[in-house]
Amino acid sequence: MKFTTCISGGFFKKRSAMSRRKQRSSFDQVSEFDRGRIVAYRDCGLSFREIGSRVGRNQTTVMRICDRWIQEGMTDRRG
């Protein structure tokens, strides 16, 4: 099974952005799993806005994670 098929086929279920935002505090860090999802969605060609709505994050956060991935080849903040 291709990785893109997993994403588009519903492997990463779309969560309601509103319910996700209500559950987390305003400064909740993005998990390593969600960082991986963000990079995978971007590789599949989704926009920053669409990715943000799928993972329940602001599009600016998504852009920052993708930029870090392109520049450093990693998604975590630990060097």
C-alpha cells in the first residue's frame, strides 16, 4: 500500500478542528506524530491551510514545521 494511499484513504482520520482546539491549551506543543503528519500531508501537496485544519493547528505553525523540515531535514526541535 502506498503511503499517499494511506493518507487519502483515511488512515489519518480528519478530526474536527474545533473540538481539537478546545481540548488543548493555547501553548500546547505539537507532538512528534502530528509533525510527521504535517510533513506527510505537505508531501502529498495539501495547502498549509488544509493541513492546519486536519491536524487542528494554525497554518503559520504548519508553515514553520515544514520550513524546518526543508532546511534541517528534521521535525523535532531538539538538534
